Amino acid sequence: AQSVTQLGSHVSVSEGALVLLRCNYSSSVPPYLFWYVQYPNQGLQLLLKYTTGATLVKGINGFEAEFKKSETSFHLTKPSAHMSDAAEYFCAVSDRDTGGFKTIFGAGTRLFVKA
Amino acid sequence: NAGVMQNPRHLVRRRGQEARLRCSPMKGHSHVYWYRQLPEEGLKFMVYLQKENIIDESGMPKERFSAEFPKEGPSILRIQQVVRGDSAAYFCASSPAGAKNEQFFGPGTRLTVL
């Protein structure tokens, strides 16, 4: 069965510092991989996704993530944090074999950005 | 192009009442998915529907919960005889027919059971 582990339920960075949110997955075959952001009392917004091809994926708002099959990881990074990045971030996977309809989410990492 | 619409955004029910949550998918999307988010947790898949068909309901509780996506109108998630443990945010997502992994999420309905 697929699963997603996000290391660190809370991450705090200073404005302008590197953002690194960690995600590891467990799957028998490489799944589809996603990062979503959720602002308070709002729905999820897709930041980026990996389906096939280049393993370094660029998303919105300056975020990017790299799929590393050997490490079963899909960590999210941003070179310079902005106050507006403060939110909850969810890593997710879905199964290629079923067409990817059942998305499995990690527990989330809340990002705090200090001025 | 309007996104996924959910209503109501907030719903308060007393124990034992029924809750009906509505979801209108994005224009051109024929697949709907419901997820539940409990406090301090990630989203959990509940059910996947196409028009007039339930495709996968492996995440739905066996009792009191049902979902439908009629030929006309929005998808409905129905919770009968609500209990306090049903308090959560319920999110709907939709996708086009050929891209089930490209799910667009609605703003959610936050259900509070008193």
C-alpha cells in the first residue's frame, strides 16, 4: 500500500532563507507525486506535480521539487522564503496503475516564516 | 472559468441530524472525488464518482455516509445521524475524464457537529 511521510509537522525559517520541506513515499512502483499548499480556511492549491520526464519539477511561487527514485523522496524547496509562504504544505502520491485517482496525502507540514 | 464550487462553506448540525454537502465540478469535468480532513491531519480519500456511477468508495465509512453524482446537478455527500466525530473539513475535487490525477480542489465545507 502507498504511504507518504512528511518529516516535521512544523518548520520555521527566516524571511529570505532557504525553505526545505521533506517528503518520502512508499510505493511498489513510482507513483505520481504532488505538493499542495493550503492557506487557513481555504482549499488546496496545487504547487507542482511529477508524472514523468525531468525529475526536477518547477512549480508556482518559486517552489521546486526533485523526484529521487533511489531515495523515494520528493522534497520541496524554495531558495528564499517570503512572508506570504506561511501556510500548510501537503505532499501527496497517487497510483499510476489505477490512473491516479486515489490521492494519498501526508499529514502536512506547517511552514512559519519569521520577519 | 469557475473553479470547483462547494456549498455551504460552513455547516453546523446537532448530533443526530443530517448533513448534505454539495459540490459542483469545474466546467468540463466529469469526475468528482470527496476527501475528509480531520483536525491536524492530511486529507483522506472517501469516494470517486462519475455521472450516475460510484467508481470507488473504499474510503467511505460503512454506515451513515453516502454520495451521489446525478446526471443533472451537483454531487452530494450525505451524512445521516451525524456524530461529533464527523466534525471535519470535507473537500471535493474534480478532474477531466482523461486525467484522473489532475484534481482541482474546492474550498471545502467545514462541518461542525454540536
